[in-house]
Amino acid sequence: MATLKETLAKKIPVWRDEIAALVKEHGDKEISKVTLKQVYGGMRGVRGLVCDTSSVSADTGLVIRDVPCKDLPGRTAEEVLWLLLCGEYPDKASHDTLKAELQKRNKVPGYVWDVLAAMPKDSHPMCMFNTAILCMQKESEFVKAYNAGVKKTEYWESTLEDCLNLLAKLPAIGAGVYRMRFNKGPRVPSDPKLDWGADYGHMLGLNDPTGTLKELTRLYMVLHSDHESGNVSAFSGATVASALSDLYYALSAGLNGLAGPLHGLANQECLAWILETMKKFNGVPTEKQLEDYAWETLNAGKVVPGYGHAVLRVTDPRYTAFLEFGKKHIPEDPVFKTVARVFDVVPKVLKQIEKISNPWPNVDAGSGSLLYHYGLTEFPYYTVLFSVSRAMGICSQTVLARAMGYPITRPKSSTTAWLKKTVSA
Ligand code: CMX
């Protein structure tokens, strides 16, 4: 048995030496080139970042360290957090120590609830959640250590403290936002018997006699936890953290990016789209009706939410994991049936549009129907669930960036005039 900090303390010096030797020996070798199209195209495919917690390839999807996405269901968030940070799963005793450590730190300061209560009643749940994180900034252990003059090689230790303090509180904050924003009554206290992901499901306070909702929130927390570092939320979080802003600032920044409809907000839009089709066609639509509705959406200049991806060129394995969950637990649910039918129809439609690089579903296409079934029907809330989970990845990446002593992020930009001159030279 070892604690998370003890395990990292052994691994970090080895990783540092490995990276230092790599850069010393091969520092000037070219690993990627950049075309003009990529510069104007959101830097797709430009290899300019390092991320060791996870990788995403076009044909495989998410791999956390060495573990492919398909092997993640059944794991707890504690196991996955350990995996993200240390590159391996914890043994049982270490896992239980981390679980207890998170429970010890899970009390949310009273002022957070006061701040949230003072916000306009129609605030978006993501704005409430991110405000809660930002207003706790004064708790940062990193800031205290930095102001006390701690050595650069020790920055990661106080950042790990911030990581654990923050992650421990996020399920209670996320559930508290849900209950406050949607008038669900008093907050539900944490159940110390439960793991982090299941406890979140418990604190939402929905009717869950079979425990399946808790099983779903556990799965949800594991599947959304990380997706390498080039996506908007991870990249924004890492950029802010690279200025040595603490994790409260960095995580809040990253999650503000997750709140965009092309990124994490797509899961609320997705369920809205599914429900719209069901309303329009009075129940589960036929394949033909779905095909027509997909064209109607596209012809109106809108995207079909939950489909397409900046990196993936296959069905997102996270979508597949949610689909499997639905097939096992709620195969006859009409909303789930519609989601499954959309999967049979929409890729065929999107394939007909040449500019669309990937016609397949992403992580956001299916999860909403499962949440909806278990009574979580307020879909503007769904991105908060994504955020609680994604915080694991952003926090882990920040701890490791501090540990490796990565510098402030500062790529070079060009003017259009310079680009014109350069390409025509
Ligand atoms: N419906 C309609 N049009 C789509 C589309 C979709 N599902 N997916 C891509 N396109 C369009 C793009 O809008 C773009 O059009 P313009 O050139 O007119 O701007 C064109 O096809 C090319 O895009 P791409 O190279 O296939 O994809 P990008 O890397 O530019 O964008 C993504 C990726 C996810 C933003 C895009 O597929 C999309 O908007 N999907 C719907 C929203 C969604 O599900 N987002 C969640 C992604 C997962 C996450 O990050 O959380």
C-alpha cells in the first residue's frame, strides 16, 4: 500500500530524467509540420503538445495510459484518477486510501452556497458550477506554497493538494447546483460508503431503488475523465495553468470552454434534438422520419449534435460503452430507442456531405437518454456531469505539467500578410 503522493514522488524523478534525456538527445528533430490550412483550421493534427495521461487516435479513440476505453466500464473514478496520474491502477488498499482521502476533503465551504444562492435564478448550471470553483480560489495550497517561496521542483506537491481538495468537493457542488437550480429541495449529504462517482449519483437525490443511476454516474465519471490535451477544455486549462495560475483558475477556465455547444454543451443539445424528433413524430420516429429530420436540421444550417469529431474517424468508444449500458438496462425506453435508431440513420446522412470529416457519433450522442430515463430530465444540467468528470483529466494534467516543470505556453502566431508573403515566396 502507498498513498497517491508517495507513488508519484517515486515516479516523478524518473519521468523527469527520461524527458530531459529525450530533449537533450533529440531536441532539434522535426516531429510535425504545419500547413497553411492547419493554421486557419483550428490547428487540427499539429503535434505541438505533450500529454501523458491519455491519447486519442482517429481509429481507436480514448486510451488512458495503456488502457483502452472499452476496458474502463466497471472501474471506479478513484482507480481512473490513479491511472491518469501514475500510469497504473492502484492496489485495493491504495484505492481505499484515496477514496477515504477524498471523503475527508469533501466539505464544501459555506460561502460557496451563499454565492450560488445570490446568482440569478435562471443562471445556466455550468455558469453556477464554474463560479463555485472560481470562488474557492482563496483556498489554493499552491498559492500559499508559491508565496512562501517553495522550490520549483516541489510545485507539484501543493498542486496535488489543490487537485484532491477540488475533486473531493466537485460531486457535492455539482449535485448542489442541480438541487438548487431546479428546486429539488435541500442538499443530500454524502454517503461515505460510496465511491466518488456513485456518491455523486446519490447526492443528486433522485429515486434510485435499484442503484442503477449510481452505476451510471460511476460509468459517466470514468468515461468523460480525459481526452488528451488538445481539446478546448484541456488545452484552455493547461494554458492557464502554464502561467502558474492555480488549479482553481485553470480548471474554471477549462470548464468554461466545455460549456460551448461544439464541445461539452453538445450533450444537452443532443437530447433536445432527440426529444424534438419524438415530439414532432409523436413517439419513436421511423428511420425515414429521422432521415428527413436530419436533413431538415442540416438544411437549416445547424449541426446534428452528438455527431462528428475533430480527431476521431470512427464511432467513439465512449458512445459504444453508453449504448451497451442502455441495451443492458433500458432497452425498451423510447428515448433510448430513438438514440439507437439515430445511430442507424444519421451517419448515412452525414456521409453524403463531403465537408464532414467524421459522420460517426461522439460521446455526447447517447448519455443524455440514459440520464433522462433515471429522472434526470433537466438537460441543461448535463454538461455539469461532464465537467465533474473532466476535472479529473484537467487536474491530473496540471499536476504532471508542474511536476515536469513545463514552461509557460506561448506558440507563435502570424499575420495574414506574413502568411501570404511566406506561401508565395
Ligand atoms: N452536423 C453538421 N455539420 C457538421 C457536423 C455535424 N454533426 N460535424 C461537422 N460538421 C461540419 C462542420 O460544422 C464544418 O462545417 P463548416 O466548414 O461549414 O464550418 C465541416 O463539417 C467540417 O467539420 P469537420 O472537419 O468534420 O469537424 P471539425 O473538426 O471542424 O468539428 C465538431 C468537430 C465536433 C465541432 C463538429 O463535428 C460538430 O460541430 N459536431 C456537432 C457538435 C458536437 O457533437 N460536439 C461535441 C464533440 C465532442 C466534445 O468535444 O465534447
